[in-house]
Amino acid sequence: MRTISLTLPASAERDNEDAIALADGIGVVVDGAGIPAELRRGCTHTVAWYSRALADAFCARLADRGTPMRDALAGAIAEVTARHAGTCTFEGGSPSATVAAWRVDGAEVEHLVLCDASIVLRDVSGRTREITDDRIEHSVERRTRELLSARTDRTKASPDELAALRWRALEECRNAPDGFWCAQTDPEVVAEALVGRQTIVGTSAVIAASDGGTRGFQLVDAHDLRAFARRAECGELAALAAEIRAGEEHLRDRSDFDGKIHDDLTIVVGSFG
């Protein structure tokens, strides 16, 4: 098996809030949620710290093939929570993250996805499928519409007001019924993680990626899913990243887009060819 990886910050002026952890037959991607400091004011740690700590703790537990992937992630969340519980008051908000990981276990490869990070599987015939959880997108949009409709001011919301409502919707939907689930302080969220396994025979590659790494086919039409998987398996990670960055620049011209132009970008590939 060959493992290759790439991670890039959204810009050189800020920390990379994605983290990678690798071991023999294991690939972990943790994508820290880049929320404003005022929404995690209860915690003294940075998002980058949280991502790195969680990735390392999760990877260490995955080394024991007898530990189910959900249990390994639960243990990692509990460990990281304990590491900053003495200095932080979580009621005021704390860093959170999405997770994608794969692990070779004998003749099989397992995967886990929590929230909108992705696992991409490619078989030897070139068929490709993506495993991700899009509840964050739907729940936050739904709650934002509800908050907008509840406004007493009937004028159109300003961009700043709309952004504030979306942040509020995100906070209200995080790790809540009818919302979305991500790693933060409660190990019980792992019950919502998507897990699976398949035989290595017939599998060509398994890829874990942050949502910045999947923007090329999810958001900016720089390449499609099949091309992403094929070229990632071939080691063309720098070229894929360059296409994503070029595609992101066109987001500036889209009137329907008000998110971040660039995102941290991470891809970890395990190939069996």
C-alpha cells in the first residue's frame, strides 16, 4: 500500500486548521471549524490546536485493530476534552471539527466520516463513490430561513445581518436533534458517524479529504469526482490543489456565493495498485 498526502492553509497569513495523522495502514483528516473567536470564547485553545490534538489521538487509537473506529474516535474526543477541560468553560463555546479516516484491517479497508469531510472510494474498474454527511448544509440553511422569517424588520436583511443569522443557525444546529453532528466535547456524537468497510480485493484507492479538498467537484467545477479520485490515486495532489485554488478565485464573481473564497485543503490517499 502507498500513502500520500497534501495539506495547505487557505492563505499563508493564517494557521492551517486542517490536520493529518498517518500510521501504518491508517489515514486521518480532521477539519477544524473556522468559527470566529467570539463563538468559542469559552476555550483558550485555537482551532488548529484542537484539530492537531484530535487527529493524533484518533490515529493512535486506530492502531489497535480490535477497537472499532467509532470507539476510537469517542476515546480521542474524550481525551482532548480532558486535556483542556481544566482551563476552559465549554458553555462559552469551544473548537469543533469534522473527521474523515480510513484504516486497513487485514483484507479489508474501513472508513469513518463525521460531518461534511469525505471519504472517496475508487475500485479497480474506475467506479467511484463519495461518502459524506450533508446534514450541516441542509440544517443550517433551514434554520437560517426560520430566523429570517422571524425578523420583525420586514426590510431585506443586510449582508452583515445575514452573516450573523447564519452563524447563529450554525451554533443552534451543531450537535442538536434535526441538526448536524461533529467532533467537539461530547464523545457520544460518534453514534452519528458514517462507517463502513469493504474488501481490498477490487479496491484501487481510498481517499480522505476535508471539504476544502473536495471543493473542486463539490463547489467550483474544477474537476469531477471520477477525475479527482483517479488523479489523486496517481499522486497528482498538487495539480488538483492548484485547480481548486484557481476555481475558488471565480467565486468572487458569483453573486450567489457569500462564503469564504479559500479554504484549508487536505487530501490523504491510500492506494492498493
